[in-house]
Amino acid sequence: MLTEIARGTRLRNAFNKETFVFSGPLDNLDVARFGVILEKGGSGGGNALVHVHPGADEHFAVRSGRVKIVVDGREQVVEAGGGVTVPRGRPHYFANVGEGNAELEVSFTPAQQHLRFFANFVTLTVKQPKWFSSAGDPNFLLIALVLHTYRNHMYLAGVPIWLQKLLFAVLAPMARLAGYRLAIEPLREAPARLGLAA
């Protein structure tokens, strides 16, 4: 099972015009941190779907360019050198609003398994593009499988989380029967017990 991504690994989601830059261990308990490069017109968070992370706070640090970050329907444009923290459970999305690339550092505290979660999704866009629409929307069964497997990492905003959990629990086995698979499985035990925390 994959437990580390080589330092500097870049995985591009062509649908979102979003490149993830991973480095180091996947399984730090304290913080999940990775780079994001958004091309002109690129969006983060599932083609700019409004979503929530119920178990972790998300911090954006803009390194270059201009990024629109919308939290609770309030838009703010963040320039290079600026940052925004989105408290857990708050609906949000982000997008590049500059004329060139925008580079960010994104971090989650606590880490949960957000590196695995995002590495999984972007790897699937590369290896299984047929599982996504031409606009980059994942098949709903795939969404159910990923969000059920990585519980409490991300949900769609505006729909009660308990209802999503119930629906995804019912649909995840159907997704597997239909042939959908994860690229990167979550750990079944806490990283500290496996000696993988970094």
C-alpha cells in the first residue's frame, strides 16, 4: 500500500486546471500540507463546488497570484503573501482570479488523512478520466465510494451531513460492484500506532 509520495510529486487535475504538489509522508497526524497551482480559470475543491470539511480547519497561504476564497457566501480576494483560515464545517470554495497561475500552500489541522484523500482523487482523474464528465464532475457512485471511504473529510454544502453519510453508505457497495475503485486507500489504523507519523 502506498504510504509516501516522493518529494515534489506533481499530479495535475486537468478538469480543474489544478496541480497538487506533494512532498513527504502522507500520514502526519498534526497537519496535512501540500502545494496547489491553479492555472488561469482554475478552481479548487471539486470544480468550485461549495463544500465543508467537518473534522479539520483549512488554511490557505497564497504564494503568488490572486485567489478568490468564498466562505459562507462571502468572497475575498487574497493576494500573494496573504492567507485565510476556513474553520471546520464552514462552506467554502476557491478559484484563481488572476491572469496567470496562482500558487498556494494548503494545510489541514488536524491532518486526518487529507493528503491521501486529495492524492486519491487527483490520481483518479489521471488514471480513470472516463469516471468523470467532460466538465470534470465525478460519477455520483464514485463520489459515494470516495466520501464513504474517507468519512468526515469532505461533504457537499447545503445537504445535511447525516443524510450524505447514509446515502454514501448505501451507494458505496454499489460503486464497487460497478467497478469503481480507489487509487489510494485510507489507513485503517491511526498513523501513530503504525509508526508513520512525521
